[in-house]
Amino acid sequence: MTQLKWQLGTVVEIRQETPKVKSLILDVPDWTTHLAGQHVDVRLTAEDGYQAQRSYSIASPPEDKYLMLTVERIEDGEVSPYLTDELRVGDRIELRGPIGGYFVWNPRDRKNEGSPLFLVAGGSGIAPLMAMIRHRANSQNKAPTKLLYSSRSYDDVIYREELDRISANDSSLRVIHTLTRRQPQNWMSYERRIDLAMLAETAWQPAEKPIAFTSGPTALVETVANHLLELGYKPECIKTERFGPTGD
Amino acid sequence: MAEKFISRGFKGRARETARALKERIPPGQYETKDFPVLSAGPTPRTPLERWDFSIYGEMAEDLKWTWDEFRKLPRETVTVDIHCVTKWSKLDTVWTGVSVDTLLKGINLDAQPAVGYLIAFCDGGYTTNLPLADVRGGKAWVVDEYDGRPLAPEHGGPARLLVPHLYFWKSAKWVRGFKLVREDRPGFWESVGYHNYGDPWKEQRYTGD
Amino acid sequence: MKDNNLRLDGNAAGGLLNEIFPFEITAAEATCGSCGRMRPIGELMLYGHGMGAILRCAGCDTALIRITHIRGCYRLDLSGMSCLRIAADIQQNP
């Protein structure tokens, strides 16, 4: 029986994505490969042996040399403040992975052939979906894809410029934002939490045999999944990943 | 085995124990000022109109109280230290409720000495087992207030069992009653590797300790 | 509700499950012995926070999988699950 081993990754770059969110780019020499949607477990050990462990989605696509983890700083969190405030380039962290066989998108899987993708993210839930979007762009996959992305404000949109750039160059990818708390002047898109009406307007029709992936805060994920069922999506076509509480 | 990797600069949640307190903290524990919430399932939300507390089992008597009846029983406030098997201890916690001695008053336990154990059962299906001797003589309560306020649902409200001399998983949240039995039977955690008794001072965390 | 937001799902137990099963079990489908609902393990509700992992049916909250990992020994109680369906092409662990 093979077992995932804990391995060390070195921080080669830290990127401030938004005020509360950083991406850690890691060099993990013993890394094999992964599928878009999978995650790693990160384990921190204090000097007295105390350990804390959390899961983080891999935001980088399988073909990238380095692993990217995107971390939202949770107030009163035990692990995220360490990763966003303390960790420096050159530090190492312990992780194991890739983990996950359910919340994954593999374009080479014949079951996915011809299926349009509906990706719904809340906040830092964008991370695993970004791995999918990046992988899709790198492999010139043209599966019609829509991303519905909920953020608190314009400044809180993670990977905003990259998403603009990728979608500008690819007519088969459409990115739809909703900003729930504050909107800039002349904002033309949605201004509220994701609800049934918004999903009815944005989601692929069930007859198109779409696959939906939704990740982010637990409340958002459950709302989206329930509404997609109401709109006629089959349960087996909706994949969910709950991130727990957010830094709100 | 390879030397354990230490994450530079990682401290984790505060867990320092002042020297003077060491005798109040069982071996392997650290003091916390928080009140962590650990749950084996979703928080039940039984409305008080439907809540009741029963005592039944392998003896002659059956007892039951509605919420109003329970609230009218003699109550006391106690200050105790609590110790969780996940290593945190919280000192001087204040609870108000009904002593288990009061609840067992209506049962002639002396006439039924073979009935030596109780299984606490709870909303959501959680159970834990205890020797009767460990809930009698002022050692246990069914409490509905913490720190002078109604017990919050995530901490076990409307009422939970409180047995502070044992690890805190024995202080079953959302308790709805006791089944009194002749033969001990491991409860929810006891049946998957946690110690059947759970004395923190003997560090009885796991089966076989 | 505040504490519902703390709830994670079977995906977060993936690492622990990988220690035991030689394939990606979060994709396998579990049938609840209580209500009959059959869903991938990734969709079960995860509770536990430190004492062990409890995976519950999203429909009726019955505990389908209980796992503890104590001194290197795993204990699994699968009695809440009436069937586990593992597809022929389920992903193997690396």
C-alpha cells in the first residue's frame, strides 16, 4: 500500500494577491504530479512538538514547476496567520499530497468530454478552480467554461488581472464577478451574494450536460449546490468543497 | 526515524502553563483561556417544549422531567477545572445545574446493587459510559448554565452532563438522559480507542492506558 | 448559522483516508444505512476536530465512518454505512 509521505517545500516566492490573501510559491523537490482540484495538507510543528495541520488547495496547474498555495489570513486562525505573516522566502514547510479524488477535473477523462464547466467560487475558494482554469489555458482546452466568482470588493478579487487576461484571450472562457460588499464606480456586474436568480442567469442549462465545481465558505457552497439542484442539475454533476469559515 | 522538522517561528495557540498552576494541570495538559468547541456531529436544536430528561433501564424505576420540571429542581453553582483529552485544560469554569445525586434520588439504588453503570444518551446520538459510583456523591451534574448564562448550543445547551474528574468527553453535550445498566458498555469514543474510564490524573486517554 | 460555517466535508479527511486506503476513497460512494442516500465520501459532513474524524450523511446526519488514529493504530467503524461502491477506474494513490 502506498502512502503519502510528509515532504518539505521551500518558499521561493510570496505574492500578495489581495490585502488578506497571499500566494506561497513552493519548490517541492520530491513532488510527483497532481490533478487540478487536489489539495495538500500543511503541517506546522512548534519547538515543543505541538502540531497544527490544515488543508490548502493547489492553485497551480500540474504542468507548473512550482506548487502554489493561496492562503487567506483568518483572524484568530492558528495556521493561516503563520503562513501569511511569519513565513519568509527561504523557509520550508511540511506538506503531503496530492490529496483528492472527488473534487478533481481531468480534461483527459473521457467522462468529461464535451461537458461545459460551471465553476463557482467564493473568496479563497477560487484556488482549486484557478488550477483548473490555468490547466485548461495551458492545454488549449476549449471546453466552454464559465466562472462565477463572489468577492467582497474589487480589491479582494484574487488573481483578478490574470483572470482578465486569460478570458480576454479565450472566447470559450467567461468570467462573471459579483462583489457583495463594495463596488467601484461604474460597476456593471452583480452586487450581491449568489442566489437562485443569479445562478439561473449564469449557469449552463442542465441539457448541456455541464459539470459544476463549487468551493469556498461552507454557507456559499451549500447555497450554490442546493440551487443548482433546483435548476435541474443532477447531483452527480455538482462537486463541492467546503472551506469552512472565512476571515470575515 | 528522521528528526522532526520544526516550523521556524510557529508558536500555535497559547499553551503556557504558569508554574504555580502545575498541580492543577494533569500530566500532558496545558492551560487554555479559550473554550474550544469540539463536536462529533451537528449542533442539535431541540426546542425546550420538546426537551425532556429521562432515567430508565435495568431497574424498577422510570423517571422523567420536562424542561420546566427540571428547572424547578434544587440547583447549585460549582466552579471546577475541566480537562480535554486533546490536551487543553480550563481552570475555574463556573456551571449551574442539578446534581446527579438529586436526579437519582427517586431510584432505590441500594436495593439494586447489580446495576452499576450508566450510559448517558444525547440528542444527535452521542453516548458515553460511566460507573454509577463516578456520578454520585457530589461528583456530577446536569448543567444548563455556564458562567451565569444559559448554556450555548455549541457548548451543549440546553443541558449537558458535567463530570469534571474525568476527561471532558465524558461530560456529554446535549444530554437527554441516563440508561442504568448492569453491564458496562463503551460509548461513542470509548468504542473507537478512547479509554473506558478516562482519569486525567492517571493520563488514561486511550484504551490500554 | 455560525457553527454550520465551521463544517467541512469529506475532502478535508482525504489525507487521513489516504493513510489507510490505497486509492482515493473520497470518490467512492457510500450508502447510508439509515436513509439510503448514496453520495461520494467527499460529500459527507466532517466533524471531529482532534479526537478523530466522523463523517456523516449529508441527508440525515447518521455517522457513516468513524476513524481514530491512536498511537499509530487506526480504528474504523463503518457500521453506519450499508454499502461502499468503489468504481473500477478509481484513482490510485501515487
